[in-house]
Amino acid sequence: MTRLSTFADPDAAAARAAAEIARRLERAHKERGVAHLALSGGTTPGRTYELLGDAVSDWDGVHLWFADERCVGPDDEESNYRLVADTLLSRIEIASERVHRMEGELGPEDGARRYAQALRADVAPDSGALPVLDLVVLGIGPDGHVASLFPGADTLQAGDDAVCLGVHDSPKPPPERITLSLAMLRAARHCLLLATGASKADAVSAALAEPSRHVPASLLRRERLTMIVDDAASPAPLSS
């Protein structure tokens, strides 16, 4: 069952999210000697990433991945990598070979193919199984999308062996993107969904309702999902 925690404001939600990420990274490292964390972009997680630098005491053995990326260069203002570089990477010491950037500048198909190869090589070497990430940090759009998996999109019907997908028709600019597949999000050991602001309240409520391709967040595995929201994004109580 989904764990939902509500906090008074975005800063409090960000602090709790950073602490939760740090706790799960430490657990993964103790259990497997390595931790694979995927991060998202968007307007919500920046403060969490700023706080994460201090919340995690040791980044050795942590690999950073991305849940999605716009098909732009890494220095572009739209780049998810740039967001993470500015808010997190600038605050920590981590070997460059453990920061796995989606190469958006290659375009949707080549970028997705290259990233799937990297995930299989580093997360699931010598295995035909789907790579399993320890934690995926997600935002949610007002339309219920997560990563770059949008309502009703064909990408939601990709097979269970799909790792990474090219997106050509995102309803949000830019239209070309790279995203982890729904199968990858469902295979992760845990997902943490962060939402703040009144514009996200309806989407959070829909994500907790019956699973629907019209609300991609509702398709995440509930037993492996933690949602951290502020009061403004908190779902409305069910009427009696």
C-alpha cells in the first residue's frame, strides 16, 4: 500500500524527501554494496536535491541515473541534467563515471538505446533481466504524468522488457524526450513521488485512485511507492 506523508510547506516536504532518499541509499549500500538512484527534473525536486547533498554522508558506491531527459544539450536550461548539476552535483564529491547522464542531444531513439545499454551493463551485467534500480525519485504533472510517460501515450504500452524509450510527441515542450519505461519504474525496489502546490492536488488524488492509462502515476506499484506532499498538494478527503 502506498505510504503518503503530508507536510506543512514545500521546504518541509523537501527535507523529508531528502532524508528518505538518504535512508534508502544507505540501506541499499549495506545490503548490496552499491546503490542505484534515478532522479527526475521539473520544478519540484530542486530543493530536495540541494538538501540531499548534506543528507547523504558518503556518496561512494552510489550511482546516479535519470528517470527522463529532454532532447537538449546538458547545458541547456531545459536539461534535467543541468538541474541536478546545479542543485546536487555542485555540492557533493562523486566520481564522474558514477553519474550516468541521458544524452538528450543524440535524439530520442539513439539516446534511449544508449541509455538502455548503459543500464543493462552497469545495473544488470551478465543478465537478461530488467535492470532494477534501488530508488527512483519522481515528480508528478497536473495531468498525472511521471518521468516523460504521459496520459494515454503509446509508451505506456511498451513491453515488460522495455528499459528506455524515445518520446517524439510530448504534450509539454520540448516534444522530443527520453524516458525510463513504465516497466522500469515498476521494477524499481522503490519509487518516491514528490508533489507540492495546489496545482498537483487533483493529480495526487487521481494517482491514488484506480489504475488508469489516463493517469500514468496510478500505474506505479503501490506497495513500492512513497508519496511526500505538502498541504497544498494533499489529496482531498473522501466524502462520506
